[in-house]
Amino acid sequence: MSSLDRHHPLYSSCRDKSAVPVDSSDVHELGEQPLQGLKLASQAVLDTAQQRGRLKCSKCGGSRMFFCYTCCSLVGVNTQDIPVIKLPVKIDIIKHPNETDGKSTAVHAKILAPNDVTMYTYPCIPEFEKDEVVLVFPGPGAVSVQDMIQCLRDRSNNGSVDPFDEPCVKRLKSEVQTPTHTAKDPQSGTPDEAKSSESSVNPLRRVVFIDSTWNQTNKISTDERLQGLLQVELKMRKTCFWRSQKGKPDTYLATIEAIYYFLKDFHQHCLGQEYSGEYDNLLFFYSYLHQLINKAKTSAGKC
């Protein structure tokens, strides 16, 4: 066992990967200097906690650092020192029962966006309004984030959620722009009318992610309860995970990376707003661990 394994065994792997399609313009973003330029809250609290070492989780008694991946609670870190992120849509994460909690980054999202992220362990899957929900997972009928909103509108208008429907036709960029202001003037309509107007512009309410190894995703993705959902495929990004899946390409993302990139694309292409780091803090723990573990690898002569 290496020194890295001894000091950081709970972060030894993050096998929750997702395949993504190719877009060479995005590969550079996580290229030679991954995770640089993020707008993050101060990570000094993590430095202090790391120097102090592991502590017992007050709920389960497990030895943890920063947070308990079993209880989804902070350990040795105060809540006020951790950023809390408000997301524009609700996130549901379906975790494979054989996925080791300590090897998943999904818990990062739950801790950092507790009001907007819900985790389920398969076969537990909630009921979905299928014209308001998408599944981020590649497939022959998957669409891009850019086309996602119009596809949801089309499916709702046609009253069809058949997973074997023809994929949505790609549109010109000008055709998929969404207004950034959807609230109605108080004198121009009722709150219900304003809500209806907002839904017609952006019908998306929830986004589903699968948290498992790539080889285990098929069991969940083919579940009949998810079959009617519109599938969305991300543009290609290179994972920054410090220990990649054996035999898998570096385009397989950790769950927290997939959530982050989806929201970033959603902000730009669906909300029509310039991205200014609104969701960067989703990588608060991930970026710190990336730096910490790579430093340990360098010190051990493994980089």
C-alpha cells in the first residue's frame, strides 16, 4: 500500500463515470492545467481539517475527513465555512447498490447543494413528470443540452414520451435561445400565469444522474421507470479524477464533474446567460482533493 493509500483511502477511487461525446473545443478546458480559474470559496477550512486528520462521524462513528460519505454530513468542518449553492433545477442521483460510498463524488453535490440534490439507492427511483425531467446518459436518442429544452417542449406538445421517438431535429443557434427574464409584471398577469409562462420557456424541473461504475450503469439506465425520460448527452470533457478507471478513456466523468458541466451548459445555452462561476463551488471538495492527492503522488515520485 502506498503512502497515498494510507493517508487517503476514502478517496482511493471515484468510479462513477459517464461516457460523453466528442467536442474538441471543450477538451482544452480541463487540459494541461485542470481545475484552474474556478471561483471558489476559501478552502482554508479544508487545510485546517486536513492537518488535523480524521475524526469520527457523530452519526455513524466512521473515521472520516471533511465529510461522512455514508451520512452526507460534515466532519470536523463547520457548516458556515462551507459554501451552499442554489441550483436552477433539482438534481436526483440514482446510486447503484454496489457502488462503494467512499468511491463516489455524488455526496459532494448533496453536501454543497443540500436543498436541490436528492440521492436514491437503486432500485428506489422516484416517480417523474416525464415532460419536465431529463436523464443525463449517452445513447442513440440522446440530445445535447442546447437542444434539450426545445425537445421537452416538443414532447409535451405532442403528448409523447416514447423513448423510441425520432430524435429532435437540430436547430440553428438563434432558434434555441431562451429569454433570460421570464417573470411577469405584477400588473400584467397573475402569479399562476407567470408560472405558466416560465414553464413554457423552461419546462425543465429535474435532472437525473446515475452514480455507478460504467459497467454497472446498464442495470439502472434500462429500468422501465427511466425509459420515458429524454436522454441528454454532454459535450466531451476530460476527467480530472486522480485515479482513472482501468481500461476506460479519460472522457468518463465523475458524477460531480457531470453535474457541474451540465449546469454550466444549462446556464449558458438554456438560460441564455454568461457563465460567471455560479456553480464552481460544486467542485469545492473535488478541486481540493485533486490538488492534495496529486501533491502526494508527486512527493512519492509517482508523477
